Amino acid sequence: MLAVFRVRAYRKLFTAQVVALLGTGLLTVALGLLAFDLAGDRAGAVLGTALTIKMAAYVLVAPVMAALVERLPRKMVLVGADVVRAAIALSLPFVAQEWQIYVLIFVLQSASATFTPAFQALIPVILPQERDYTRALSLSRLAYDLESLVSPMIAAVLLTVISYNNLFLGTMAGFLASGVLVVTTVLPPVPVAGNKGSVLHRTTLGARIFARVPSLRGLLALNLVVAAATALVLVNTVVYVREIYGLSNTDVAVALACFGAGSMVVALTAPRVLERVEDRSLMLAGALVLIVGLGVTVFISASAFPWWLLLALWVVLGAGTSMINTPSARLLRRAATDATRSYIFTAQFSLSHACFMITYPVAGWIGAGMGQPTAALVLVVLATLGTGFALRLWPAHPTEAMLETVREGA
């Protein structure tokens, strides 16, 4: 797996991704604690609203920005987004009202919606061989898991000596370090997209390709399954830990770290597993794991449920999400050409986060208004529906006719 680090450009970009995600992980913990500080037992509703706004920025901004910046130097796009994110992170410690959280999160995540698809579309250019690209996907999944594992543990240590507001400074430092690494990286020439037409045409191109390729339609349905499990963990962990179990801020970080640990285990083993198992089989197995795991959470606050068992359940949910997320970019790569790659990656970024616009409000608002068991039950239903649609839309042996049509020019 580590052989891909021999490529200097990939090595530096991966490092940039890691430090930015470490900062983002601190932001996740600090934002949850800030919401609890401002709203108390309504923290789930506030955090759910903030995360829904984040998803709205991803869904609405990402496709438009992909069309607007397609001819700009990739380095300029990436560094500019990092600078904006660092500035917003510096502002968050001064928040005193809920609406201020919502405004700042929208701006910060709009910058992320510009950065992330541009970054992801660079990796297939740097690593054109599928074997190397699969390894890079696992490493990328590990990097994302650092946000859920290492960052919360760092946060847990820091919270013993500093207030949570200071964690936002760590977020700012991560984004600035990422920008410096990108500036000093020599990027390969990126083919200029040959797509013509209006901004609207180019903005919707990726979504239209998704609608025509069976594997991508299945991926879209599985995105809903991932969103259901992730929303429950990110939105309501602070409520489970602080309200139901009556534990500390440090325990919130520990629970989030368990979710990341489960995902990391799968990411480490995925390259070897995918040499023997089809992407579809692994991803559908992950969906089943998430349905079962979410089903168990229905009983957490309805009956006695040991703390250690909740941590184990969070590990299982993390593993299930990684079983779907890790292979997903392989599907995108196979469906893409030089002309459509950035649009397809942006469409996945946007459409996958659109699912969170459904699941975050369910986790936050239903959890706050009707209780955590009800929220978990609704999320189980959504995950089951997503899995059923994936089975229908992505047959085990689809024809290649649609894919060939896309390659000839969508």
C-alpha cells in the first residue's frame, strides 16, 4: 500500500489532506461542544441544523464551482479554498448566538465544496494505474478516519488543559498547513476539460452521467445508507454521551474515535479484499452491517445499555460506512474520461451530501423532539430503502451499453 508514496506529488498532497482533516476533526468536536454550550439539551437540533446547512453548501455550491473554476490552475483553487477555511475557523471561537454558527458554517463548507472535488479529481491523474489508485483510496479513507479517530483523541487530551474554543485554532492551523503543502507541490499537467455549453449544462453534467450508469445509480442509493449511519453518530453522539449516559466531554471524543477506528480497520484491509471481492459485493455487505447496527441503536435509550457496548456499536457503524465509501471512487474512475472526470467526482461529492440533508434533520430534529429511539428507527427505515434501491438499480451483471454511451460523450 505504501508504494504509492514514491510518487512525490501524491505524497505531499496526501500529507496536506491529513493535516487539513486533523484540523477538521478538532472542528467536529469543538462544534458539538459549542452547540451544547449554547443550547443545552437542544444541542442535537442545533448541530443537526448546522450540519444540514453544511450539506446544503456542498450540494448547491460544489457543482457550480466545478463549472466556474474548471479552467483555473488547480493549485490556485486548492490554496484559495484553504485560506478561506482558515479565516472562518479563526472566527468560530467568537460565536455567541446560534445564527452565527449557521452563517460561518455555510461559508466554510462552501470553500470545502470547492476544495474537495478538485483534490479528489487530481489523484487519478497522479496515479493512473488502478492498483495504485486503489491503494490511494484506502490511504485516503485512512486520512478521513483520522478525523474521527486521532483528532478526537487529540481533542480529549487538549480539553484537559484548554477550553474547547481553542480547538478552533487547531482547525485554522490545519488548513494553513494544507495550503503551504499544496503551494510547494509540483502538480502534473491536468487535461483541460473539452466540455462546452452553458454553466447550467456543465453544472448538471455529472448528475446526468450518474443517471445513465448502473453502478453510479447504485452508488447514489448506497450514499443514503452511509448518510443514515453517519448522521446518527455525528449529530447525536454528544446527546447519547452527555444526556443519556451523563458522561464528560472527553467521553464524547472517545465515542467518536471508536467510530473512526472501525472505519480505519476496513480501510487498511480493503486493497486485499477488493482483489478477491467485487466492489458491489463489499458495498452491499457494508449496507447490511449498517442496517443491523442502526437497528440496535433503537434500544440504547429505551433500556439499560452498557457504555462499552455503545462504543463497540460505534466501531461496527464505522466499519460499515468504510465498506461502502472506500470502493466508491473506483466506480467513479471507471466511468470517467479526461473530459468528464471533474464533473463525475463533483457529482458524487454533491449528490452524496444531498443525502445528509435528509438524515441530519432526522437525527437532530426528531431526536430532540421525539427521542433518540424514534430518530434511530427512522434512520433504519432510510438505510433499508437505500439498500433496496441499490439492489434494484445496480444489477450484479449490468450491460456496458450505458457506460459506452457516456464515454462517447455525455
